[in-house]
Amino acid sequence: MTRRSAASQLGSWLDQAADLPPVRALRQRRFDRLFASATGMSLYRGVYASFAEAAASAPASKPLGYDSPEPARMYDERLQRVYPNDYPVLFWLARILPDVRSVFDFGGHVGVAYYAYEKYLRYPDDLQWTVLDVPAVADRGRELARERGVARLRFAGDVAQASGTDVFLAAGSLQYVEQPLHEMLARLEQRPAHVVINKLPLHAGQAFVTLQSIGTAFCPYHVFNREAFLDPLRGLGYELVDEWQNPDVGCRISVDRTRGVPAYTGLYLRSSARPSRGR
């Protein structure tokens, strides 16, 4: 037996041993302790049927959700830079922005995309960029916009304010809300012509909810079935123009190696008809 084959066989034995019930239970207990206390890392635990079930399972060591001061300051470094997974979004925004006068940034935090992308995109003079996020985050976003003298950046209180906008942007946010995207769009009086989505946990398996630790809080978190996510959007008249992978963004669910998404997905969809009245 060669050294390489011996190492491979040893690795296989260790993998099998890790899934033995007593070892798996020990690993889970250790993970649960880490999950309850860890900061500075993103962790995922459990498979649930609903947001309520996931929320009920959360440890008491941290608050639930982004609506508190600590999460509102989590992404300050993103105000000044973009990451590799941003470039497909920049590509499509650069192509459509000349004909766009309004962007609705769903879950856009304090306006991180607006500030970071400004270095790479030429915003139209009359562009209005509207962000929807939880109150604590939006309050800090308004404060930051005042400090920076940014007049074209606004903060919405409801997704209904996306009606009549040109672009619906959602970068890493749809998994944190219980209402599906197609239901949000269906209720708009005038639907956006363009939908740009990034960092979305799509896979071919069954959809489920997990619980995420973001370091400062716990959040119920969707993992979507690809076709179940896209089919209702097609039913609203959206066509899929482009799809890409975010290889540096993924999730693994607890100690279960059969669950999770190794690479998230980005999508650009365009309305195949003129903006229509919602249902």
C-alpha cells in the first residue's frame, strides 16, 4: 500500500468514525456550545419547518434578528470595498443603470452597496437609491447618509415602496425574511423591470429553514429549492437572463455533512412585459 492510498484509507475510516452515533452526539454537543457563544463567525444549526420553529430553538445567549445596535454596525468595512462575489452585480448594474432612475435595495443594511458600488458605477444624476432594512439598521443608515451628505440615498419602511422602481436588488437578504420574493412582487402595484439577486442559498434539494448565528444575534434562515424559487417569478412574467455562483459564500448545517449549500447563487431576472399592476 502506498503512502497516498494509506492516507486516503485512514481519512475514509475517520469520516466513518465521525458519523458513529456516540461520536456524532459528542460533536453536536461541542458545536452547540460554540454556536451559543461564538463571535466573529457565521454558523448554522438545525433543520426546521418554519421561522417560528427555528426562532424557538435559539439559545438565550444572544438576541434574535438584526434589529439591534450591534448588527447595525456589522458591515462597516463593506462601505469602502467590494468583494469577488460583487462583480456579477456590478456587471449587470453597469449595463442597466443608464436607463434606470430608481433602485430598491431590499435588506441593503445602511446602504453598503450604494457606497461601495459608487466607486465603480456612474450613477445617473437623478438616481434615487432606496434601502429597506430593520429599524435599528435603517436609523444608522439615515445617520450615516446625513454625515456624508448623501441626498439620493433614502430608507423605506415597507416593501410596498418598491412599487414603480426600476431595479429590485437583494444581495444576501432574502433568506432572512419569511415572505417569499414572488409574494412581495405580486402585491406591488407596479413591479420592477429588473430583479438582481446575489448570495442566495439555492440548491436542488428540499427547501428548509435553519438557524444562523451571525455572531451578535441568531436569525431564522431560508435555504431555497432552486425551481420552487424561480417558477413563481416566471409566473409573474420574469425571465432568467443570467445566473452565477458565489463560490466564496456557502453554509454548512451543524455537523451534518449532507446538509448545506457549498456555493450560493446570483440571478438577474428581467420582466418580459411592461410593468403590470399587482394582484
